[in-house]
Amino acid sequence: MGILKNMFKRYKKNTEYLVNIEDVIIPNKFLEERTNMKQYSQEWHYYLQNKHCATKIVVNKKLELVDGYISYKILASVLDDNAKIPVYFC
């Protein structure tokens, strides 16, 4: 239901919105790529120090991930399935 509602909303670019983490759709291109462990480690270290990720999570209006997969993975590992995460629309 949340996905359909989001498709008809208008979102401003470069504005943070909170969405349920389980509503974000991860395209196969992210799932098939090997994670850059150096980048993952740096992002994880930043998260531990600052309690937020350095890289923005960017989604399209269908809530498909466009950028920020490592940030998404980190938040998914530390938050509940129904938690809200900050995303930016492209």
C-alpha cells in the first residue's frame, strides 16, 4: 500500500523523507554486484561514530534504490524491519 501511495505523491529533490525500510526495492543490479569492502568498512566506521550514514540513500518515485546501497545495507543490519530510514528522491 505504501508503494502505491508514494507513486502519486510529489517529492522535492534534495529533500530528506522518511520511508519504511521494507518499502525500499533493491534492484538486481545491486544484489548481483560485489560490495566494495573498503567502502563498506569506511561507511560502517562513519556510521558508528556519527549514528547516521555519510552517503545518502537515493530512490525513484517507485521506491527503487538508485544510489546508496551500502548505506541501505548498514541501516538494514542495525534497524528493525519496520523502521523508517532517510531517503532522497531523484
